[in-house]
Amino acid sequence: MLNVHQQTILRLLIASHGMSRTAIAEKMKLSKAAISTLIKEMLHAGLLEESIPESNGQGRPSVLLKMRADSAYFLGASLTGEDVHLVLIDMHGRVLASTKMALNLDPAALAHTIAVAIPPLLAQKQLSPDQLIGLGVTLSGFVDENQAVCVQSALLGWRDVPLAALLHEQTGLEISLENDAKALAVSEKIFGVAKKARNFTLITHGDGIGSAHFFQGQLHRGAHGGAGEIAHCTIEPGGRPCRCGKRGCLDTLASLTALRESMRDKALPCRDVAELEALAMKGNSAAIAILHQAGHALGLSIANIIQMNDPEMIVIAHQPNAFDGLLKTVVMQAIDSHVLPAIIGKTPISSIVIHQESWARAAASVAAYRFIVQLPD
Amino acid sequence: MLNVHQQTILRLLIASHGMSRTAIAEKMKLSKAAISTLIKEMLHAGLLEESIPESNGQGRPSVLLKMRADSAYFLGASLTGEDVHLVLIDMHGRVLASTKMALNLDPAALAHTIAVAIPPLLAQKQLSPDQLIGLGVTLSGFVDENQAVCVQSALLGWRDVPLAALLHEQTGLEISLENDAKALAVSEKIFGVAKKARNFTLITHGDGIGSAHFFQGQLHRGAHGGAGEIAHCTIEPGGRPCRCGKRGCLDTLASLTALRESMRDKALPCRDVAELEALAMKGNSAAIAILHQAGHALGLSIANIIQMNDPEMIVIAHQPNAFDGLLKTVVMQAIDSHVLPAIIGKTPISSIVIHQESWARAAASVAAYRFIVQLPD
């Protein structure tokens, strides 16, 4: 297997768009000769490839090293929707094949269904099982620190389910479970907009609200696996009752579920946020008020994260057509009006669209992350 | 100088009450022979000492290694009060000597005053200047990432003051500046209650409110040095105006300044929190209401930190006699009533008393931390 220096090289290459041997040697404070030996082995193992950038007319360009897309493959399964989505990705995070199946809430039956779906997926790309490094699984809920047991998931109705063991038995693969928001943060860190950030927070805005942090270049799971539970921060003391048992949680004010509830309360003629936005555009004051309340609550929570943790960037991951018009405008304004005047506008806010398949790709990226960061000795 | 493995050994010993060679070898995944060689050098350099624990009757006890108290000395200066406190500490964090002088707000004059006060302090303990490793300085405000420049301090009226350069010129010492709350967190990490915690948050409750985090075993300064700015999280939208320009910040509700302001508003016959608590004990409803409001706001903020970051522990650092009675009770209740029911009571909350000299000791610990964690190659 790779040694500790080679793992560091993998991490450097993943955070860049390719690096020269000289740049790697400087960064790692090792001699160029030592680096060359390490890289020779990795090229030989098929992990890396060399690319020669076009000359810019300033002498010979140095050869860049990159991860080979086909150096490793990962599977990901998401248990966050009505269907289980299963995807196959390469080392560049590209989805090569995907499938879906009905979600069976019985853990053993679910593990069997997933196991049966894997061989056809590999066959589509003429891959053999030994080219697969691992299978990641995302779910909504708490996962233990070994990423082996679903400690609690309200959505799945699970408590202390040893899903990794069940899946390993059926597939023979290394299994990594992860909370959905944390998996998406991992995915954005190794393949997406947060590649270069050592400290960032990702917020997921959907039927519920989640978040996850990277600190010092590492996913922060928290002492009880609960880091990022922004949904149940109290925003409006004494506000609407929440399914968690408390009142006035962010989830009761700004999630898509809360928005739909408010539309029903006001008997508005719309079924989703896109229609609510359209109504607000026409000047409907109830629609405007609902979007204002939600945007204000979400913006305030994000401002609190900026004040408390001062991340390098915030990534907001949202549903298609559900974070564009007034909602986004109010969120951005609320962030600016709730951070210290001296730091207004200093924290970049990106937004990305998540589809149902995104969770499965995020799950696969958790398996990739474990391969890169926590390779067994 | 020490190599990277020897730095790791220092960190392990500082986080423990002494470790055997075998335990260190296991922890570092190195051979016992390799560890013995590394430690031999450190014993020879006078950094470590051996201690033989009393036998518990179960065979020969293994020799424990500890940091020698006199292996290194550090100075610390605090600029957070009316006087500058200057202390000398050893490698166990003990204050060996201290002095104080009036705070001169002119940076060059201040650097001169501190420089002049150092030789008498060393003389008290018969130390020579070459036994000193560095000087740490704490202040209320923002410090740049190199810990060299005070970027902004409202209390000192400073902006972009290159204090480290001024002090280095006058003293010849390596200088590390740090925000007061961050310095106190460092102090509790290397010498205090948070020794074993890799992820914790320290809250300072005084005239203002501050906080600081350790994540993955490292002080988290944030992208703009602003991590921990809990004081200006909005707790009561549209509430009391704050000196930061916003309204309803935690500082306007729960700081000692806010408590004194509320006492004056209600014309209560008391001058400090101890007297306010005494009044509340007698059943004065205005005093009770003030303590409730402050305790609720502080507890809610701490609950938000627990939800968002799920730290291993929270440390509340407070003034003597200002966090005992009703205030503390309400804070604890508010924490429990604002975290998810599933995690109530799972995050240990410690409280420690801070005196004026504590900031100077914390400053010295910042110099010690730099020695341990960021020794030059």
C-alpha cells in the first residue's frame, strides 16, 4: 500500500489541478530526488499520470502530475429519498453509471438489494470487482465515529443499526457510512468548489436543513457525531413547535417543509418554492412575507456560523429552482446585516444545486476520502 | 533543534501526566528502540525528566517521562486591563514572578516599558536571558495570522500596529501576539482543564464576552482571525443597540457591562454581579429578571455552539464572584433547553475563575504553545 508521504502526494494533487515534482517537493519539504522516487512508484501503480502543459513561450514548461481518473473506483448509495440511488464514480468524481431501487427499511434486506445491484453496474463499464475500493452510504441521521453504525435516523426509523457489517458481509467491500450533509461536504472538498479550502462550512437546504464543517483540512464529525446540527438551533425562542421537541428551531422557519407549511397556512395557490417565488414576484404580500421570514432565519444562522467559526467560505447546497429569487436575496442581506460590520462581504458564499443523485455521488466520495486520508497502514 | 518526532513527543507529554517509553512508541507507531534514541537526546538536552511511580505490587512499574519544569521559560504580557501585567512561567505553566506597570497606549513607548521590566523579573529567579524562549502578548481585538500585528483593537484604539516588531527590537525575543480569549484557550489546552480535549470551546465572560475554539488539536484562528466572535451573534433581533453597530448582540444582553447597565436602568442598589445576586436571593424581582435575561442569552449562545460544532467540552472562564448563583443556574438550564433532547447533558461544561494576572499567564502560554507546536525547523 501507499506510504504516508504518498498519501500526502495524493492529497496535494486532489486539492490542485496538477502539480510539478518541484512544487510537490517544496510543499512537502523533501528533496526532489526523494519525491521522484515516490512518484515513480505511484506512476508504476497506475495512480498518477503526467501531462505537459502548452508552453507559454517562457522556456520549457514543467511536467504536471495528476491523479488518473481510472486509478480507483468507488460506489455510493444514498438512503435519503424514496429510492435508493447507487452510483459508480472514478477518481475524478465523475459518475460513470447509476441505478436506483426501492428503499427497503429492513437493514438486512436493504443490504441484499444493494449487493445484488453492484455487479450489473460494474459490467456496464467492464470493471472487475477488484478495481473497486469501497462503498459509501449516506443517510439522514447520526453515524458513529467508525462510520459503521447508524446510531439514529428519524427518517429511516433506525437506531443502532450496524449497516456497515451487513453490507460488508453481502458485498465484501470496505463500507463507510456518513450523514448526508457531511458526505456532501466531503464531496465538495475533494471534487468540488471547496477543493482549496481548509476551513469551510456547507449548508444543505432541502426538506430539512443540515450543515457540515471542514476544520484544519479535515471533516469535523464532533464529539458525538453531531457537528453541524444547525437545523435545531433556536432562532425564534417560543416559536413554532419542532419535531425535535423544542420550539423555534431553524428547521421550523426556513426548511422547504416549513415553507410548504406556511403556504398551506395562508392558503396560497402554490405547491413549491418556485411557485411561491412567482407569486411573490407578482406582489402577493403573504408570499413575500413567507420568503422574508425564511430567508431572514437562514441568513441569521449562517451569520452566526461566520461569527463563531470564521470559515474561508460557505457553500449553500440547495434543491433545483428552490433558492433563486427573493429567498436567496433575503438570505444574502440577512448574512450581511448580522455579521460584524468589519467583516461584511469578506466570506465568499457559493451555492450549488443538488439533485437526488448528488447524495449517492457524495456517498461515493466518502469512500474516496477514506481511501485518500485514512488508508490502512 | 528538535525534529518532528521529538515535537510530537513533547505534545504527547504535555497532554498527559507522564508517559512510558512503551506508551509513546505505541501511540506514535514507532519502534521502542527508535523512541529510546529520540528520548535520550531530549533527556540530555534537559527537556525531559524520568519519574518512577510507586509500585502497586503488580510487578515493576515502568518509568514515566515528563517535561522538566525548568526546561524552558516564557514571558507573558497582558494589555487587557488598566495595568500591563507581566509574568514569567516555567514549562509546567507555573507563574514564577510577576510585575505590573501602567498601560501606555503609544506602542513604541509600551514596548520600551515592557523591555525595561524584563531583566528585574529574570533576576528575581536568577535566570539568564538565554533561558527565555519567547514573549507572548494578549490583547482584546484582532491579530493577524502571523501573530505579529494588532489588526484592530477597540479597547486600545489601535489599527495595524506592528507590535511584535517593536517588541522584538527592544527585547531580542521571539514575540507572539494573540487575542485574549484565544490565549486563554491555549493556556487551558496546554496547562489546564482542556489538556486532553482535541475539540473544545472556551467562553470568556467579563466586561465583554469572547470565545475560542480548538479543532483537531489546533487553535482555530479563522480565515480573518475572527473565529470565536460570539459576542456579536444576534440573540434578540431588533434588541438593544450594540457598540458594533448592530442590535441585540449577545454582548448587549449578557456581558458584565450589560448587567451593570441593567442595574442602573432599574436603579437597583448594587454595583456588581455579587451584589445583584444577593438582591435576587432576597427575592427582588427586577434583579431576578436581569439575571434571567442574561443567563438565558448566554446559555442559548452556548447551546448554539454545541449544536453547530459538537465540542468535547465547554470551558466558561469568568470573573471571581460573578458566575455563581442564579446566573450560572439559568445558563445551565438554558443550555439544556436549547440543545437537541438526544444530547442534553452530554457535553461537559467546566468553569474556571480568571484574575487579572490570568491574561498575562495566558499570554506566556501562547509563547509556550508556539515553542511546542511550531518550533522552527
